[in-house]
Amino acid sequence: MLKATSIHKSYGQLQILKGVDLEVQKGEIVTIVGASGAGKSSLLNILGTLDKADSGTLTINGIELNKLNNKQLSDFRNRQIGFIFQFHHLLVEFSALENVCIPAFIAGKSKSDAEKRAAELLDLLGLKDRLHHKPNQLSGGEQQRVAVARALINNPALIFADEPSGNLDSVNALELHELFIKLKNDFRQTFVIVTHNEDLANLSDRTVTMKDGLIVNAH
């Protein structure tokens, strides 16, 4: 599903990534762990096409992304990749349903199709009665589940998550982690997750440890 080869990234004189190689299979949950400053989020941003590597190659779902122009890359990101961040980044003036629909609208889907899919996802995630609530009317765990539904709306090949449970209490964090397992088991959804949460790392199929801009362990 994903193959990254010899990914390098520097900011000025500071080398952040020093030649990272990573492969992820379809239906796999891979967690990336390591101390702050190890390069985890920088790698995730490059894998998720939010940032570009200085050198190296990246292939997702059979497409070599280095060969795409900015418009093609933007379209690919919208249709093939979902993102979940530590903070939900929901738009406060929109309902849960409207927030989930936004990536589908960007992809050119009709209002009726987008709303139908969004409602199905929110129902699946236990939010059937919260469709028309705005983010400030939802709990932290509910807000993050809306963000998960938004990441899933375009049936992405891959979901990238950066500390997705970092802002949640232990009960809501566990529920979110179990939700990832359910999505993997039911839909063969593929996840690459940066986390400090040991419970989530232990639930994943593989854990990749980074140190000083390199992968030092993968099991």
C-alpha cells in the first residue's frame, strides 16, 4: 500500500530525516514511536503528502507521487488519503454532518451522496443522534470520532494519524483505539499512526521506532 525509500529532509543545516525506508501493507495498522524530535511527525507529513522530501521516493497504492504535479497531488491527497490529528480541527460553525461532508464536496460529490455517506459513517461511529450538533455541543471523544468520519468519507486508501488520542482521557482514548481496530477488521482500512500512547502501539500490527531521523527498530 505504501513504500517510502531513502526519505531525506533537512531544514537549513538541521537534518530531520536521514534516509528512511518504510513499507506498509493494505489493512495494516503501523504505529511510529520515538522521543520528541526523532522525526516522527516530519515523516508522517511527507508520507501524507503535506510536505515534500528533499530526496527519496514515495509510492502509495501503486502511484509514484514524485511524478505528480501540484494539482494531481492535491487531487490524490483528497481522494486517497485521510488525516486525523491530535486536535479535531472541526469547523465550529458547521454541524457534525456538514464537517464530515467537506472532503466529499471538494472531491466533487453531490450534496445528497455526501450527506448519505456522512450519515452512514456517523451512525457506524455511534453518533447517529449527533448529526446536527455543532462541535461545541459534543464531547472530546465525540469530536474526534467526527474527525475520523471526515477522514473516511472519500474511502481513502490510507489514513495518517498524528497523536490521535493525545487530547483524550483514557476512556475515550481506548474507545478511539478500538474503533481503529474495528475499521481495520471490517474494512481492511490501513493506518499509519504517530503516537506516544503505549496501549495504541501495543494494539497495532507493527511498531516502528524512530531515533535521530532514522528507523532503528520495526517489529
